[in-house]
Amino acid sequence: MGQVSLLLGIHNHQPVGNFEHVFREAHDRCYRPFLDLIEGHKNLRISLHYSGPLLDWLEKHEPSFLDRLRKCVEHGQVQLLAGGYYEPILPAIPERDGIGQITMLIQHLKRRLGANSHGLWLTERVWEPSLPSMLGACGVTHTLVDDTHFQSVGMKPETVRGYYLTEREGTTLAIFPISKRLRYLIPFRQPEETIEYLHQLSKQGPVGITYADDGEKFGLWPGTYRWMSEQRWLERFLNLIEQNRSWITTMTFDSYLAKFPPTGRIYLPNGSYEEMMEWALPTEAILERETLLAQLEAAGLKEAAQGFLRGGFWNHFLVKYPEINLMHKKMLCVSEKLSFKDASGRSKPKWIAEARQELYKAQGNDSYWHGLFGGYYLNYLRHAVYEHLIKAENLIDSHSGASGVRLTKMDLDRDGYQELLAETAWMNLYLKPSEGATAIEIDYRPKALCLTHLPMRRPEAYHEKLKTAPVSTAHGSESIASIHERVAVKASAADSKLIYDRHLRWSFRDCVLNGNITLTEFETSQYQEISGFADQPYETKSALSDAEKAILSFHRTDSVDGLPLTVKKIYTLWASRAELAVNYSFQSVERQGQARGQAPAIDARRDYYWGVELNLTLLAGSDPKRYYHFPGRVVENTPLNSKGILEDLTEARLVDEWQGIEIRLEFKPAVRFWRFPIETISQSEEGMESNYQGSCLVALWPLTLPLKEKHESLITMKIVER
């Protein structure tokens, strides 16, 4: 029997913007009990990673936890792994920011916990071949990725052991392969099964094997708290390791590096763990892959084919979810602006460090993808990203000396089409002429609020599970279901219908609708589009700005059931206040054969609505301190997740008492006003659930075509602090 070197790595993380009660529950149910057991097993050697947001919370609320952890480090029991401070996907942010975030955490670990950290927890194990250069610049010598990375270059998981060396431009990096087998055994099967698996490995001779995964598995994930507390899983597991010390040795990664040579050299392609690679695929491809895997399993070929069935590429989340891409590109834009300021002089004023920290907070990975966890679909995490990006912008712009309205023309989302960015001290307004001259982002800068970050309701692969009755995946007393195996549907999702949008949820999206359309038809996308105003390009006529305001003018001529219509759309953004006006003018175009000034035939005229759609979010749909207010009207049902119709409305307000603001919308002439909530059915660790994302507001003006004369309409948005 050979010696087994068991390398245990535990990753503990809570994202920026998460709720206080989640941090508290995670500490009480998971982090503290785990540390209690580490202290009780003096022979245990383990590597731990704590993200910056979690360390900051612990420092504020549980500093004694960090004092205890420092003693474990001083006694050589614990190796602390570094990483990006705010847990970014390192290949997805600029290298300067990646180096800055890693250095920030390394320095913090040294200062507060006495750790010399040369190992790195790679966020979501998203690997790209360029990483050794970035990590080497920070003094990092080793990291961890999944053994499925190694499968993609033809290696078998059962042969991948110890660590391997890779390099980039001559900078070497040691890579420890994480055993997927152990990830599914620990802590979901009985501890004895893991010991038996290690015993089988020992028959191969001396071997080093890595287990590394989320610490939240040990008490916070569904079903695991009972497994840890009542079944005492972790205590039993550590006791078994202690009892088998004659052939199992726990080691930290740095101690293993110091004692053993590499197993070999390796060059790995882009990748992540298997589940992440699947989630990054388009929805249709996920379903096709699941079908193929089921067929291979039925034929007894799944295991043999696994290494040749790679999933997608993490960056494809930026294609799969254009809203994530927009958020990501705004982050890159803010980083570039800050980098320019940082390089403009030798002295580094305090505000640059403050702005950099705000930027780093906005780079946390959780909102930039979606898979098993809520991720992007959790609106409070998106809110946090935008909050910190806007705070960074505010710091940068307040020291730029610029005033009035700053107008920039650029391809912000990198899709080949130019956007127009109008920025004041009060508001940001980003417009996309190529898609209906829509507003893709509206921010209120004094409160660092993005008012428009709503996801569209789109098909997700796991929606297929709603079409069949959920089945229990409990494994009795012998095991619990892995979070990847659970099939759970919360009541909010079970009671909801799947609705899919035809357009991204930008604001000031225009449409021509039949005169007999209903609110329900529009809400459920069961209506006919009879023009291209909603998503086709508007021509930019002018984009002007001065010290007082910016005026951005667009127009489009389109056919509505064969009737030509020209629409001019003019945005006006004021520099001195939080106010935006959008003016529409409508004119029927004279058709060939019609004399100039000749009125169209009366019997050819048809009735429509001109609709303008706004999608706004104040985060909570049922919070009594966030609601609609309609001046001069008595409306009983006014939560932001309410649905309804109001006739002849001239003003609507969205009130947020928590933030102390009102969004005031004024309409001239009066409109038929629709409102309904945007709710997505998305997957989380608790199961599928319905989440309020924001509210869709639609202003409708009657439009009879052809027009006898020019018509005009106006929507004004004002943001007022209470």
C-alpha cells in the first residue's frame, strides 16, 4: 500500500451586495463550525481561501474568527490561498486590474493573518493559457483547476495526480488537478466511501490527490446543515483521516510542492469545471448535449466519451446574455478611464485609490454569468455592480474638470454599431441607434443607481424540468443529493407561466400596435409587430451638447401595413438637473401618385397605438416602501409588482423610500398606461424560483394612419429626491 497525500482546499466566498443575513447564516452554519473542527484536529493540514468581501465582513462582525485563523496559520496547520480580492474572473478583466486585485489580497493576508501566500484560488476555475504571466507577476507559484481540464487534452482522470507545470512566455506555474470524483463524494456520500476510494488509490503506489471546492457545501447548501450537524459528517470524516494516518497524510499545496517533483508538463486550453462549461453553451446546445449524454449513457459509452465532449467557453456568457455583455463593457470602459487618470501623473491622490476599489468591487464574478446559482438573475447583485461602477465614475469625473454634458460616440458593447453616451453630474444616458434608438442604460448618479438593468425573459435549459413533475432526489440516510443532482421547484416558480420576450428590455423602445391589442397580449408577447420601429435602426440626424444640455435627434421612416410613417425622436438631457425628455413627432409620408398636400382617403385610414416601453427597476416588487403613485388618482393596488391599466394618465411616479427618490414620468398628451412586472423563472441553489426583476411601463397614444397632419408626443423623466 502506497502513501496517499490528500490535498484539501476549501474556498469560502460571499459576493459584494449579498444580504447581511446570508453572511451571518454562512458564518454560523458553515465557516465557524468548520474552523472549530480544524482547531480540534491538530494533525490536519489544509489550504483555505477566503474572498475579500467575506474577510471584510468577518473583520467587522467576527474579528475573533480571524484571530483564530491567524493562529492556525502560525502553527503551520493552514495555508491561505490568494486570489482576486473581490473574486473576479481573472481572464475577463484587464490584466492591470487582475494584478491589482491579487496583490491587494496577498498584502491583506500578510498584514492581517500573517500568511505568505504563493498559491491562488482561481475564481470558478476559469482557466486561460495566458494566466501564468499575470500570476507570476504577483509572485503566485501554483493554482488549482479541475481534472476535466486535463481530459480536454486527452488525459484520463484516473491518471491525473500530483501537480503539473505549465508556462507562458517562460513564466512557470504549478497546476494541481481537482478530482471530480472527490467533489461528488465529499460531503454528499458517507465518509467511509471517500476513505475506501483513497484506499483503492493507495494500491497504485504513492499518490497525491486534490479535493477542492466551495466551503458552503459544509452547512449552507440545501440539506447540508442537517448532514453536518445531525450526522456529524465533517467530524466523522476528519476522525477517519486521523485513524488512517499510517497511509493518509493531509498536506497543504505549498508543502507538497516543496516535497515532491511535478508529475509532468502540461498545456491546457481554455476551460472551467464541467458544469460551468455546459452552462456557457446556448440553451439549445445544452438540451442537445443532455440528449446526447443520455444516449451515450444508455449505450454504456458515456464515460469513454466524456473527455471528447467539452462544453462551451466562459466568455460566451457575454454572447448568451447581451445584458451581461453591456455591464461587462461598461466595467472595461470605467477601468480604461481610471487607468488613464492613474497614468497621467506621478502623484497618486487618495481619490484614485478609492475609485480603484470601487472598480474592483464591481468586478466580482457573480453577476457576470448564470448557471446553478442565481448569478445574473439576482437583481441585488447586478445593482451592486452598477452601484460601484457609478461610484468609480463619479470619482473620476469629479476630478476631470469637465462640466455640462459629455457626449461620446463609441461602440460600447463591441457589436460593430456605434452607441451614443451622454453623461452629466446627474445622469448617464446610453443610446443604441441601431436598435430602435433605445436607451440601454439610464443612471441616477447622485445615488449611484442604474434604473434600467433588467434581463429579458428568455428560455433556459432547466425550464424543461418545469414541464414534468419534480422528483425527489433525496438519498436517504446514506447520502444527500449534490446540488448538481437536486431537482427542486419553489412555489413561486410552480405557480408561474413561462413567458419569453421578443426583445431585450431596453427603455424607450417604440412600437406600433393594433388598436384592439390587450395588456395581457403585450405582456406575454402574444401580439403582432407591424413595423420595424421596435428594433430596427434609426438614423442619427444630430448629436449636440453644450454646457446646458445635450440634444440627440433620430428619425426613421417605416411602413405600417403599407402606410408610410416617419417618426422623429429627440432626446434632451439637461446638465443642471436630473431630467430627460423624449419628444416624438409623427408624419405620414406622401405616397407616389398622391398630390402634395392632398389628404388621404378617409376610408383608407386605420387605427393603431403608438407605444413607448420603459423598463425600470427599484429592486423590490412587493416592498411597501417601494410603490407607484399616480397624482390625482385613487389606485388601490400600487406595489411595483402590480399590473393594471389607467386611462388618460398624465403623470406616474415610482417611489423608493429606502433610496429616498421618485422617478416621475409625465406624458403629453395623456396616455393609456399599462404596467406589469417582469419576473423571470431562474435556477438557484434552492431550486427554480420566480424573481421580480423590474417593471414594464407602456405609454400608448392613439395613432390613426395616414395622418392628416403632424402629431407630437412627449415623455419627460425626472428623478427627484424625497
